[in-house]
Amino acid sequence: MAALQEAKYDDDSIRTLDWKEHIRLRPGMYIGKLGDGVSPDDGIYVLVKEVMDNCIDEHMMGFGKQIDIQIEDKTVSVRDFGRGIPLGKVVDVVSKINTGAKYDSKAFQKSVGLNGVGTKAVNALSDWFRVQSFRDGETKYAEFEKGELIKESKLEKTDQPNGTLVTFIPDNTVFKNFKFKLEFVDDLLWNYCYLNAGLVIIFNKKRYVSRNGLLDLLQKKTNEDDLRYPIIHLSGEDIEIALSHNSDYGEDLFSFVNGQYTTQGGTHQQAFREAFVKTIRDFYKKDYDAADIRQSIVAAIAIRVQEPVFESQTKTKLGSQHVFEGGPTVRSFVLDFMSKQLDNFLHRNTETADALKKRIEQSERERKELSGIKKLANERAKKANVHNKKLRDCKYHFNEEPTGKNKEEALEMVNKSMIFITEGDSASGSITKSRNVDNQAVFSLRGKPLNSFGLTKKIVYENEEFNLLQHALNIEDGLDGLRYNKIVIATDADVDGMHIRLLIMTFFLQFFPDLVKQKHVYILETPLFRVRNKQQTIYCYDETEKQAAIKKLGNKPEITRFKGLGEISPEEFGGFIGDDIRLAPVLLDQGAHIQSLLEYFMGKNTPQRQDFIIGNLRVEIDLAEEEKL
């Protein structure tokens, strides 16, 4: 056996990267995943958030009541009216690691960003970046390209109010083919407003403001008619809580720390869940099951802590154990507040207390009714899972810790994990043959699923297909065990395919609404046309792209229209579900109410829906005839 050749390891092997090289080489350490903008946690939104966090920190310290933000195509501009960066440090603050005011706890007592990395990461990962400070009648700006300083102005006089203006264009070589979805930015900005009552944000000329904090958030996220009792709104020093119960399944929790939306929860969210259960048990003097107490809860909690410890640079999960050094633990702080304030509220509001008790006892009855059915269904599912022909699984899963020599690559696969839900053998066959077995699974439906609107969760266990899908996703007991980050509905773009999409989305919204609310559900976009000549093939997703392709290739190229997924060969399909995959997220508008939506689209044939259909009927020109025109 030939001896292995050892890699040369000497003084020349040791490299020291400057700040921008390190950020560009390992962007995941600073902003999480990259992405193209199709997911709310993609890097381009983290860049916006990092700049906004600095503006919010200024507001929290009492400087600046308004923030202006504009996103035009790929250019982002954020202007606050705080104190403005000290003019002598305009360059250093955005280009030198370990430089910033956040290290001075006197200047920023309870800020979001404490490591001084945020705007440096934005600078390093931007094709073009400009920062300008206005301070006491003077201004200075600096411009960068990919973190490299290209222009620095001298001090100039200005009549502009104090504050900072940051403008940047994310680097297209890092965030490939990215595009901002303004709905995600909308969510981000509303959260800032809910957590900072009175703050005004102007985004693309639209005004955002909240007067009642988390009460406004829950009112926008819920339908008043679905709530079992009026929203309970409690606030104290460094803590605010709003909560109610509705008729949805699961728990709908929004948690925040120092103005940061912690999508993955953390110590404060877990403390709230425990404190709520304990307070309810103590108040009613009954040992209710924790699941029954929290079933259908919709709640928001916001706390402020000194020097928060987050489990990643993207600050999506709080790791802090204490509110401030030497002070109470987060757990005891939340428990003490809940045990006093919620208990007092329930004693003073007996109608709310009675309604809350009835909701808990209803959940208890439903759980006991389901227990026998669940046992039989789970036994069937275990047998089916041994030879589950519906599921073609993948190697990496969203609920598992990445393993192996290269954990960074493994983590990327975990975050990219997805499951395609397909209909019919031909479609699932094409995807199965062309998928990436590391991170792409396939679940095949045998036909149109049942319309589950208005049905109880009992049907999930009685319907074999629903039960197997629930087990494949591992969501029976909540989203903590979700096996795939993206659930991709892959159906034909015809009438039947659209109907199947609606039925699957109805299933998720009826029984697992958090999957949609937390933006795990997507629609796979596949090309409608293939335009080619002997030299080049272009796949087009709509009529506009088709016309552009025809113009580019010229001389009457061959045009093929795909009518279904089964018509696309596995070789071709591989190109549509790889790095250039196009996914459309299933989004709920701010203020959209699930039961009302389902009633309109999936309920009995309502007059409103009839009127809509009649008013929007169109006669389609036959495609073959259209080509001749």
C-alpha cells in the first residue's frame, strides 16, 4: 500500500485573516445562513436587522423617535435620528472588529448588539456600503466595496438633524440571485414597533407605529371572535406579557429580548411556559396537565436584560440565565412576575378566569377522547414506517445535531433539509431520482387528500395518509421535533394541482398552523416552458420569461410547454431542485385570521365566494392558438 503523503505543515501554513476576509470566508458565523431571500431568516434580512438594531438601541437610550427605511430593488437605506456616530470614528465603527460603543455598558445599558460585529458584517458582505453621520451641525461619510474603504470625506457643515444614515447593497456573489420579500421586512418592522411603543418607522412611505405594545401585536395576530376571553396585558419593569386562548391547535408564542425577536425561544420563553402552568395550577388549585393548560394559547413575552447571551450571532435564541449580573435568574424573574401579576388579574377578573378554566377543561376532554385513537394510529404508523413507500427519507434532519468531521457543512445541510410533498407516481418518481439524498426527502400522496376544514384532530389519526404525514414530519407533539426546515408542496400547476395545494395547506392551517406562521411551508415553482435552439436551453417560469428567452435565442427556437411534473425528465428536474430552486413561501398577512380564511376558501359554497368566482371568470385562449398570434 502506498504511503499517504503528508500535507506540508510549517510557518507558511499559518494565516492571519483580516476582519473582512474572515467574515466573507465564514459568513455563517456572523449572520447564520445565506439564502436568496425566500426565507425570513435568510442573510439579507439579517443585514437589515443588524443596521436596524443600532437604530433601536439609540431609541431605547432615549435618542430618536423615528427611523426611516427604504428598500428599492436591492438597495437598502436606513436613517435614524439618534446621536449619530462620533465623527472621528465613522470608519472604525463599521470596519474594525472590537470597536464600538456597545462595550461601554454605561452608554448602552440593555442593547441588542453587544459584540460590536453587526455593521462590520453588513459592510463586509455588501457589494457597496456607505455610512454617514450627522452630529451637532457637522457630517462625515465613508464608502466601502466588499469591506474595503474606497472613499472617506472630510468634515462638512450640515443643517440635517443628528443621526446616522447607512446605505448598502448586499453582495450578489454571497447571496446568489437574492431578492427582498417586503412581507418579511414588514413583519420585522412591526415587531420593532410593538416592542417600542410610540416609535415611528417609515418604510417605503408607509407609517408603522404601536401605542399599546404587545397588546397590539396579539390583536393583529388573532381574530377577536376566536378568542375565548379578552387579551390579558401585563407589564412591569423590564417585562411585558400579553396572552389569551383561541381555538387553534398548538401553542403560538412570540418572545423578545431587548427588542430582538427570538424566533427559537430560549430561557425566557421556557420560563414563561413553566410560570404560566404553575400560576394556573396554583390559582385553580388543580393539577391540570401542562399540555391542557397551554393548548391553544397565543402569547407574547418581552424582557430586557443586561448584556444578554445569545446562542448565535443572529440572536434568535436567548441563552442568558440571569437578568443582570448578580441578579435574579430569568426563570425566577418571570415566575415571580407571573405568580403575582397574573394571579392578581384573575382574582380581579372572574369572567376571564372562568373562561380560561373552561378552555383548559375542554382541552383535557379532547385529549382523553383522542388517547385511544392515537394509540391505534401510532401502532399502524410504526408498522407502516418500517416499509413506508410514501416516504423517501434523507440523511440530515432539522431536529438533529450535525455530526461528522465538517460540522459547518453538516449544519448547512440541516438548515437546508426539506421534504417534497408530491401527488402521483410520475411526479414523485422524477423528484426521487433527481433529489439530493443528503437533505431532500419525498412524501408521495396517492390522490387528493381529504378537505379537513372544520374537522377535529381525531381525523388526523383516523386518516392513514394524514397520520403518516404527521409522523414523517414528526410534529405530533409540536414543532420542537420538526424533521425538515422546509415543507415543499410540489404539485402540477393545473386545476387539480392547485386543488391539492389548497387541501394540503388546509390540513396544515387547521391542525398545525405554527408550520405556516413560522414560515416552514413553501410551494415549489417549476418551469412552464422550455425554450431552446441547438446551442442553448432556457427554462422559463412565466410568459414574461418565455418572451425574453425567445428574443434572446431568436430565429424561431423550439418551445415546449410542461403540463405536469411527470413530463419533466429526472435529469432536467435535478436542475430545478438544486442550488437554483425556486420556492414561494406560504405567507399569512399581518392580521389574517386562519379560521376566516379557511371558511372562505374551503367551507361550504358561500355567497361571497360565488360572487368572487363569477366576478373573476376568464376565458383562456388556447395556448397553441396563442403561439400563432
